[in-house]
Amino acid sequence: MSINIQKKQLMDLATDFNGFVVNNKWVYRYDTESDALSVTKSKLSNDARIKYFDDEVAFYITDNNKIEGIFVEYFKSNFLKHHINSKKMEKVLNRLEEEQKNDEALISVDIKKAKQISPDLQEAIKNSITDRLDLSLNC
């Protein structure tokens, strides 16, 4: 049963990433030091662990196989270059880095800016999930 829940969540993420993120009140964060993007619950459950889905994308998954977030490492330096043919997302993240007023490496991405990058990220996540699960989603 739990594997079906996970697959349903994967399908929901793949077909309506932005809706899934909004409905579950996930937040975007970008770590400038590690070049990692995460989109997660504001506070992950204590049992949530990173489980890699492919070489770049991982999910925060609880003991009962509930997905609580996505983690993408080497986001600007690798993921964007291989998966997303859009300079918009890189521009948004660069602007956020420039606007960062303190020395903290973790940048919270507000909802207005997240909406700008969601369509491109949704397409990349959809492609990654469907390729890995060998599905065809023509949405």
C-alpha cells in the first residue's frame, strides 16, 4: 500500500508540481554554498530522510513513504544546464543571491519568485520522474 501512496504522490508532483507545492504548503530554499535547491514542508518530520531518485534529484521521505520534499543538488551548476532550457530560473536565483542582506547561505524563495520558476522546475521534475518510472505523460 505505501508504495502506491508514494507513486501517487510522484504522479501528482509530475503532473501538477506547483499545485502540489501550494496545497502542501511547501517552501522553496536555495543554499548558495552547496548549490542545492529544496522544496519542502516548512518543518520536515523527524523521520524524513533523503532518498535519491536519480543522480541529482532526491526526495525527503518519511518512514511511512510520504514525500515531504524534493532536494536537487548542484542545482545551478549542473541540474539547470542538463534539464532546463531557461535562463529565467538562473536569473531569479542570481537576483536572490545579490539581494541577500546577510552572510547566510540559505535563501528562502518567496512565493512570487517561486511562481516564476515553478513551470520550468515542474517540467524538469516531470521528465525526471516519468523517465525513471518509464511512463509517458503528455500533459
